[in-house]
Amino acid sequence: MSKTPSNNDKHDFLAMAREALAIEAQAVLALSERLNDQFSQATTAILNCKGRVILVGVGKSGLIAKKIAATFASTGTPSFFVHATEASHGDLGMITQEDVVIALSNSGNTEELVAVLPAIARRGAKIVAMTGKLDSALARQADLVLDCGVEKEACPLNLAPTASTTAALALGDALAVVVLKARGFSEEDFALSHPGGSLGRKLLTHVSDVMRKGDRIPTVAPSASISNAILEITKKGLGMTAVVGANNKLLGVFTDGDLRRLIEQGLDLRGLLVSEVMNSAPKCISPDKLAVEAVRMMEVSHISQVVVTDEQGHIVGALNFHDLFEAKVV
């Protein structure tokens, strides 16, 4: 039977976890002190690369290499991962002389990785080593060497790759961040690589993409009665109707909130025209604005719908908070 942990055991668990985190944190901090011109040269090589940045590794280093490749790819640097073993069985054909190859191995002597280095070199690709051993076979065969060595692993046996993989990942992230800054990579660029993510939707979705158009826009003439305005609001389900004049020129809006306030005032609605009670200075937005700007406008103005107009003040669309929610912009 398994033993139920006592309070003392639980205290030990926390102490061990804190020790592991401290070891890994120190491993990362120590990297900054060892950064040198090799890092700058590696950055320059990537910025000047006419091909792809290819990450190579096996085992735990291979997993870290995959993540670094994904980070490069998502931040504007075309990149992918090649497993060192698969490289020696045909995947070497993915590598060209215009590529930069970043090879990861903590020991620097991983057999499968070292075996393909001469073939990569013959292809003319620049090799950047990320290793913890500067006197290793990988370091000797590389054009540039990034030192990601650690004093010890977080593993109490000093065997399982823990601090060493964290350090390699952090160094790879640092390289990717420096490159993206040097490229002038922006939020909009990031969104283009992440169209399915929330940031992508916020930075790529425009008002014109989500607004209601044509017959779906609730509109009435200024001479319409309050009853007709209510019917239009109910029919189109937007919570308001635009009041438009000649050539679809926006004159104002009448909302269900306006209707409630009129009822609270005890006014006789039967003899009123919508032009007499409309808001003649409504909040409007351009169709080429980002949808997230419509969200911001609604939140600041405490409204739940907005009219979309062109530069001449003609109504071209309308939307409410629910439309933005359905588009997953909110």
C-alpha cells in the first residue's frame, strides 16, 4: 500500500521543490555572465540567413530544439526541427547551404548528432552549437559555440536533464528575442503568424469583417413614428435603429435605452416622431478600424451598439457587443 504523506513529508516536498527551482533559476542567471561575441555573431548569422534556421538534436535536447524552432517560426524567422537520427536517413536533404543549423547537445558528444555534422558542413550550412561542453566534438566542429552549461542538474542524482534543458531553452529564447527585436517584428507581424489565436483575431479583425450590412442594418426615416422605430429595432435585433436621411446620411440613432427613458418620463409616444427624440450625435466608427477599437469605444462610452459610417457620414454598417463576442474579439 502507498503511504499517505504526513505534514512533515509535505514540508519536505516544498523544500525540495524550492531547491530545484533555485538551481534552475541560478542556471539561467549564470548564462548572462557567459554571453560573448559568439552570441552576437550567431544573431548576425540568423539575420543574414537567406534560407531557414534549422534546429537539430535528439532526446531531451531534441525536445528543447523543437520548442526553439517553434519560437523562431512564430516570431518572423522561418525555422523547423530536424531529428539528428532522421537526418542521417534522408532528412539531411532538408538542409541547404543557405541555412543556419543550430545543434543542441548538453554533452556535445551525442553520437547521432555528431555523426551528421560533417555532412551538414559539406552542404555549406553554418553550424551554431548550443552545448554545455566547450571541448566537445560538437563544439569543435561548429562555426560558432553558445555556452549553455550548468553547474549541476536540479535532479538530485545529477543525471536527469533538468537545469541543463532549462538553460538551453532560455538561451534559445534569448536568441529568438534578440532576432525579432533586430528585425523590428511587431504585434501585427505576430498576429499574421497566429490568425487563430486571440491576439491574431484582435489585430487582424476589422470592423468591416464583423459588422452587419445591407438589409441587416436597422434604419428608419426621420419622419418615422416611434412605433415604426420600435418595430425596426425588434425586427433587426440590434437594440437600436439608425435614423437616415437622403443618400443614407446618418442623422442620429434611437435605442431601446432611449425608449425606456421616454416611458419613464411618462411621455405620450403616439404623437412623437423619431427625429424628435433621437440622439443626433451618436458614436460612430469607420469600417477600416480594428474590431477591438469598437470594443474599446463601447466600453468607454457605456454603450452596447455602434453605427459604422464612411468618411462622408453615410451609414455602411452596424454592430453590437454580441457581434464582437461571436467573432471572439471580446
